[in-house]
Amino acid sequence: MATTYCPECDATITHDSPRMGAMVKCQECGTDFEIISTSPFDVDYPVEDYEDDDGDYEEDEDYD
């Protein structure tokens, strides 16, 4: 069983078979995290898609 610590509340997070990119929830604080490493087992806040307020992806104005 893999073990790491919650970046939010420092509680222990365990997982039987962690997979890169999978989501896991801290049982103590309820925060969702993305598995960023399996060996060693580590989690971090999930990366969200970069979108503007309209839900469209931002375009770089200087890019031609």
C-alpha cells in the first residue's frame, strides 16, 4: 500500500494501486488531488484547464 501526505491538511493518504493522473480524495479534509507520482507515491492539486470566463480557451494575442 502506497502512503503520502495531504498537501492541504497533512493527513496520511493511502492507496492500494496508485496510477498517474488518477484522482484521490483526502479522507480528512475532503480535498481532491491528482496522483503525480507512483514511486514515490505523491499527490498535488489537480491542474485545471486554462479557460477564460466564456469557457473558451484563451489565445495568445502575439501568436500569428
